[in-house]
Amino acid sequence: MAMRLSPHMTVMANAAQKASKRLLRDFSEVEQLQVSIKGPSDFVSQADIRAEQTIKEELTKARPGYAFLMEESGASGSDNWMWRWIVDPLDGTTNFLHGIPHWAISIALERKLQGGGTEIQAGLIYAPAVDEMFWAEKGGGAFVNERRLRVSARKDIHDAVFATGVPFRAVSTQRRAAFSRTLAGLMPRVAGIRRFGAAALDLAWVAAGRYDGYWELGIKPWDVAAGLLIVREAGGYVTDVEEGDPLETGNIVAANTHLHPVLRQAALEGLKP
């Protein structure tokens, strides 16, 4: 990118681009990858592991004192960290393994606040197959490559296209039922609902105005940490379905200012048995 990036964002972009080179090679030879099963419909491949190792090496080299929260290797570094990387080396693994070019690298930078709590300071989502890098720093706006992002301006739910994640078979019966209730309530009211299989890109596309909103239950922090900042910096809202921090609860609703209350209410009603 020709734009002048901050030191943190430069480190994140360099790590993502380095990992993407091997991911693209693996994607072109996906049938040769070794794949393990973490749980029902939950896969990890050599590609995930190698990409995570590359990203961790690059980020550690640039910022040796920072801690990590990573999808495959978990938490590492000091318990008294002030800065922490939150990384999903390959969001959309199932797409990747099926040759579907809709997957991404997600890197977020989290900072501890003096008064308590934490805050996402920077986020990057890179989709190597289409060479789109979505990124944002707190207070600096959101971008895809060098173009400024803005959430959609749609106000009428009947014109809206929402994204979500369809629960797979490992998900609890209660959560599957909550999703079904929300889906049943929304389908007659909206222009469309999409499930593309990569939560990080769902949020990036909300920030870009391609989707009008996104909701999901039981999502992991590394899937959404970067994306929630990118949506907010693009002028959107990201909250928990109920009260609390979506990074902690795993229940997330993201949309523009007009449609967020409607989508959140639909998701909330779905939680009621």
C-alpha cells in the first residue's frame, strides 16, 4: 500500500502479507494438505498452523514484549501484558479446504487501559485471494487498501442484506434453536441473508457497505476482534446481543446506525425460548 501506515499497522500488514504467500501456495495445492479435526465440522490444516507460526514470528520480531491470543496455539506471553495481538491465521478454513476463495487473515492489537479493561487499538483483515486488505486504527477511520470505508446508508430493513454464521453440528441445541428463531423472524422482512463462512470478512464487508449488518452467536474473539474496530471506524455499531462485550460473550451484532437496533432486537428475540 502506498499510504503511509503507522508503525503498528506496518508490522501487522507485513506479517499478514508474509503469511499470505504460503497460504496462497497451499490453496493452489489444497488437496495435498494434511488436515486434523478439532471437533465436529471444525478443522485445522497444515496451512493454519504454518500461517500462525509465520505471523507470530514476524510480530514477535517487531514487538518482542507483546502477548498473544491465537486460534491454534492459544494465549502466550506475560500475564501482565500491556499490549496483546489477537490472531486468526486463517478465518474460513472450511472454505479454504474446499477450494472456495473466501478466507482471510485477521490480526488485532489490544491494549490494557489504565483505569481497567482493554481496548482494540488496531485491526487488519487481509483476503489474499482477492488482494483486499481491510484495516483501521482507533480514531483514524477504516480503509480497504487505500480507499476509505463507510457502512451502508440503508434505513429500511426490507432493503437490507444481512450476513450470519449458520451453526454446525457441534453447536449446542439451545444455540441452534436461537439461530433458527432469529432467522425465521428476519427472513420475511429482509432482501436477503447470506452465510459465506468467514466471520472476519463478514465484518469487513459490513464496514464496506456490502452487507447492511451481521449477527452471530458463540463466535471466538480472534474471529471478530479486528473486524469490530473496522466496522466502528467505518461509522457502524458493534455490540453484544444483550449487554456486555462481544469479545467476551461471543454474541455479536454489527450494522449501520439505522439497522442495528432492528437487527439486535431480532437476535435478542431469538434468544428467548
